[in-house]
Amino acid sequence: MNRSTRLSSALCLIAGLALLSACGGGGGGNGGGGIVTPPGGGGGGGGGGSTQPPPATVTSFLPASAPPGATVTINGSNFSGTRDNNVVTLNGVRATVTRVIISGVGTVTSSTLPNALEVTVPEGTGSGPVVVTVSGRNPVTAPGQFTFLPLPAISSINPTAAKPGAGLTISGSNFGTSIADISVTVNGTPALIDSAASTPESLQVTVPLGSGTGPVSVSVLGSTAAESDDFEYLDLEVGDVVTYAGNGEAAPVDGPAALASFYEPGGMAMDSKGNVFVADGLNSSIRKIAPDGTVSTFAGSNTGVAGFANGSGATARFNNPYDVAIDGNDNLYVADLGNHRIRMITPTGVVSTLAGSGTPGLVNGPGIAAQFNEPRGVAVDANGVVYVADTENYSIRAIAADTLHTVTTIAGNGTQGYEEVDEDGNFLPLADVQFWSPFDVAVDSAGWLYVAEAAASTIRAIVPGDTGDNPNIPDEPYVFTLAGTGEIGSTDGTTDEAQFNYPSGLIMDELSNGFTLYVADFGNHNIRVIDYDFAAQDWVVSTLAGNGAGFADGPRADAQFNGPWNVAIDLPGNLFVADVENQRIRTIMGAAEIVTPTPNNDAAGIAADRPSLATQQRAAPAHAGNSTRTLRMMEQRSRLVAPLRQSGGKANLQKK
């Protein structure tokens, strides 16, 4: 072999590693000693003294059973680097070698021989031995017998028409016994298989969201069955609950929505392109769900590794991120609980620290010099001010939109309690107010902040005070209990009689009614709404969706959640739910159309009726605000001012 040929062979090996089949055979070498058939080389030239490569061995093959068209990997040693020099038969029928592989051998040199082969199972093979012959020398038989499986076949599907989230039974044969080897698509969209309810003759799958009408197909180890007749995809209706992403497993798996997995997903936010971002808590990453349903890891480890590091994409590290918020430029803000920091992610995935030194404490000042203690909630207003539910500091903090990212305390004296009025019934200054367990925060265009007091089972509001002449609103900022008695329960009704059970997340929507607050009621396993009832001329709490702990898609009254942790709303008015114990992201379709609409002839002109769900469009909130609308909102909210709730009966729950 001349030097250029040997160099080409070596480079091919080192660059390709596992893909030696891509390397062409070299020319014949000169007579004399050396390796006759190096990987990627041709046969040796004439001459005496040539050295034969060591004999091939076969140690195993996987899978041990497969249908035609499937790939079988044969493991051993001393195979030829020239693909066609390896002859493999399955029960006497020659199989096509598709790849020769070198793996797990450390440094690869020009003399390294492949130790694995990939072959395609041919039609009509039958069951029998696996035999490998290398360069025409003695055949080597693998231990064990290969079992030939017939192609999977579909006989029927039931029902033939259904909404996404519904169960679908696929009857047939030869589906195999390992669910890991089976894949199902509906009109080309991967579907989730229920392993507990499936057999080799019957598969139970869930109709995937967005699949559309088309055939159902089953593949076993890559071999696809004949497709069924078209399945009819039925559109969702307002109020239907459907799984948007997640297969229910606790893991950091990217991929199609139905097959991807999360591990205690928390806060969510939507960007201007329709992407949904999820704080994937115990995967310590920020996940992205594209409009087509593809789930990817946007920032942080894609294997669930916690830590702290700024940087781009997968080089960054988080430690149990709890919540995300997004500004008008599609920058994300992350409550990085375990790192005691607030992080920022640009639209291109560059992660930096906005505020927090990483040491737990209650210190105001320039961003990275300030201290937080297990921040769990974030929100951002139209001016770029970031608000933080600083849970273990029992306070609400703000990060200014200045160059220093100056941190201040908006409300809370840093000690746990539930004080908001003095003994004479007057509202306390914000610096003297006490919080019990602020888990999330939301902000509206009028400057009000809303706080989910999880373990106190209440929703509280921080009001900026009256800048006009409204006699019902104090001039100075104050805190009051917006809804909840402080006792654990699930009672709907007016805000001073309603009950919650560990409300952990909330989101404000100003487009339906001028004021609609959605609440993830974790302990009640449902989604609640605080809304203004124009007929009753009062604010009321109602249950939007949820029927006890469990997992079930379907109409909102029948659907089940298991620990809904947080909520977010998109422009068409669909409500997204982080269903933490089910490890899924769920959607309540057209939630905004369910709440009491504002009459078009309302004199205050709070908002026109929201565009219908069918249009999938709505105008963005007018953060600059209509002064008449804002005044009307403030007048209505002034009716919500409630007396002090005592701290007795507080829950002491922990997010797992």
C-alpha cells in the first residue's frame, strides 16, 4: 500500500468512526508484509509474506427477533472495513449489510478493524442461525437463533372519527410484545401508546393534537404495517381540555409533542411567533414547544443536569427553574429557584443573570449584588420592570429596567405573616405588610399586582393607590385580599366567600372583560376564574375546569388534572395549564370565550367581545391604557377591598 492510500484509509477511519461503509476500497498494495485488508482498503497485492487479519468473531446480535425491513446489529470483532467483504445470512438468506461500525475501542488507527455490522432483515427469511463470512474465509455462526417476525397488520380502528385526546383502538396482528419497538402515527403525526392497555393484537393510543384526517400506521422496529383507511379528525370545541405536550413520563425527552416528556413543569410564556416556553423544574431547563408541537430544550441541560452557568443554549445551567415571563421583545425572564437568581434569555437563547448574587438573602441594590431567597414567580410589565414573588423572603420584589437592574422591595417586611391592616382597620404601608407564602405574581396595565398566596389559600392584590379623585380608593399603595377566606376549600361564589386550596399560579387576561384572573388551584386539582359578573354587579370566583385528581382529556366539566401548577393564556384565548403531577402541558380551548363577556354597549368601553376561537386571533393588550377604561376598572376593583383574613387554617403544603 502506498503512503497516500494508507493515509486516506486512516483519515477515513478517524473522521467517520462508525460509518466505515462510506469509505471506498483502496487500491491493491505492493507485495510484502503488512495488513492485507485494512479498513477501507482493498485486497493485498501479490507477493509473499503477507499477514492475514485475525479471524472474525460474533458475540451477539440485537434484536433477536424482527420483521422484514428491520435493522439487526451484529456484534463481534475483526470484520472487514469494506462493506461488501462481509457476507451475512439469516437462516441461509443473505441480508444486506448497511453499515460497518467501530465503537468503544479507544483510539482508532488505520489497523483498527470494525466490531459491529448493521444488516436489514430480508423478506422471507424465516427463523434460524446468523452466520457471518468475512473476505471469503471460514463462516462464523452467532450464538442463539434469530426469530423472523411477520409484518404487523391492521384489521380495524375504533372509533373511526374522534377529537384529539380521545382514545383509539387499533386491532390487528404481529404488533410484538415490546412497546418500545412499536410506533404509531395518525396522518403522519406520532401518537402516544398506552403500554398498560396494549397487546400484540390490540394497541391503545391517544389521538394526537393537530394530526388531522388521514391513515393510521403501525411500525415495529421500523417495519411499517399496511395503513388503515383514513381516520377522521374532529375539531375541538370551546371548553375542551386536551394534552398539548407530554407523555406523562418524568424525563428530559425532546421530540414530537405526544412523545416528549417533562419533569414537574411550572410557569409558561408565549412569544410573538406562537412558541410556548416552559420552566421544566426538575429537568432544570427551559423547554420550547413550537407551533407544530415539536418539543426542544431551549436553554439548559438536555439531560436534566442542574447547576449554574450563563451562556448559550445547552451550555447554560439552571437549578429548578419555577417560572418564566416574556417581554415585548421576546426576552424571557426565569425565576431560578435553586440558584436564588433571576435569569434572562434572549430570543436567540443566550442566558445571563439579571439579578441575584446566588446567596440566599434579602438585599436590595444593583442586580447581581442583590439577594433573593427561592424566588418562585416572575412577571414583566410593558415598561420592562420585572416583578418577583420572593417566596422565602415573604415579599414582592421589583427589578428596574435601568442599566444596573436595580432591585427594590415593593411590599413585605421580610417576615412570614398575614398582616395588611392595622388594628383600626387602616391599610398598612407596603413596607409593613406581611405575606404568608407568595408563590406567583401577575401584573396588569393599570399597575395592579396579583399574588398567589399558596399556603394561605388566598389571592392578594397590591394596588398602586389613587392618582385621581376616586373616594373608594386610598391615595397610598396598599395590599388587600382579593379572594379567598383563608380556609382550605373549593367553594365558588363572591370573592369574600370563595375558597381555594393552595393556589400556586395565576395569569391576568384583560381582553375578555377588562379583568379576568385565571388561577391554578393546585390542591383542588382544578382551574379557577376571578371575573366580574355584570348581571350581579359583583366579582365572583368560579371553577373553569377540573373534576378531581387524575388524568382525563375531554369537556372541561369532566376533564381531570393532577396538581395544576401554573397557567398562561395565548392570543386566541386558549388557556395553558402546567399539570405538574401528570408531567404534561394541557390546554383549555377557548377559555376566554367561556368567561362572562363584556357587552358591546357597555358605557365604560372596557373591551369589545373577544374574536371567536375560530379566528385564532385577537389584538394584543393596550398597555398604554385607555384612561376611561382604566378608571372604570379601578372603580370596579375598589369593590373588592376586603377585611383582613386571619392566618388560621393555613395549609402547609410543599411542591414536590
